[in-house]
Amino acid sequence: MKSTLKKSRIWMVISGVCGLSLFLIANPFVLEYFGVVYSPAIVQSGLFAGLLQICVNTFVFITWTNGFIKERGFRKIIPVFGVVIPFIMAAITLCRVIVPAVFN
């Protein structure tokens, strides 16, 4: 039981880092808000990164749901965020990146 929980936590961290990094690449306005200087290549790869981020968010949702099922007690609160946040990030990416690129 402990080893599967540990593996599940490792996959949760890996998927969370991948999802967040693709979100930041796909949405350069977030980086701009924090004052980070980014290259024009990041802006040009926004649509591809946005589509890739939507795919990775399904992986994030599945791994964090698995982690939620395996956790016990009060520790179930942390995986709840990993289940909800990919939907929010996907909605932001759809509204700010993908829909404007498709309709322009």
C-alpha cells in the first residue's frame, strides 16, 4: 500500500510540473504579469503549447484523481486541488489562446 501511494505521489508531482510549465508557456500573459521576460519563440509556440497543455491536463486529472482515491483522511485535500485546477487552467487556455487563434 505504501509503495503504490509513494508512486502515486511521484506521478502527481511529475504531472503537476508538466501541466504548470505548459500552462505558463501557452499563456505568456501570466509570465508578463509577474515581470518575467520571455522570448518571442514562447509567444509563437502558444497555440501548440496550449493544445499540448490540454492533453497533459487530462493526464494530470487522471493521476491526481488516482492520488485522491489512494490518500486517506485529511491528506485528501491536496489531491482535490489537482483535480480541480486542470479544469481552470484548461478553461483559461481555451479562452485566451486557442479560441482566438482559431477564429482569427
